[in-house]
Amino acid sequence: MLTLTDWRELSACRDSDPDLFFPIGSTGPAVDQIEKAVAICGACSVREACLQYAFETNQEAGVWGGFAEDDRRRRRKRWLAERRKARQAS
């Protein structure tokens, strides 16, 4: 099983320019940048681990696990609600 950070060594983005994954804004040129980053994530074997890391460490900026900031925020809210529900059930 991968640890919280082992997935980074296997990531499709490890040799990419990190700036690609942290666009300024979400309109104009940033749209193309986000699409390129998401495309790299689409071919990544550790995409789920990356997304999980972003959720667990509350990464607010950038593209993580194939999701831009707004999409990831919505998913994280659901993820947090599921975790709370699971804790209450146990």
C-alpha cells in the first residue's frame, strides 16, 4: 500500500512543470493550462492517491488528482461529509 507521499514517485506529473498545475485564475489562459494539467492526470496511475492527498491535506489551489480547484472543493465537501457520517456510525 502506498503511503501518503509515495504516490509522488509514480505520478505522471513528476517531470512536468509544476506551474502547469497551479494556474492563476480559472478563465482566459488558465483554462488551457487547467485542461493540459487534467490531461496529464488522466493518464496517471496514482490519480486517486493524489486526490486523496489533496483532500487529507486540504490543498485549495491547483489541479490535484485530475480536478481543478472548484471541482475538487465540491468533492472534498462530500468526502468530509462521508467521513463524518462514518465516524458517527462507528
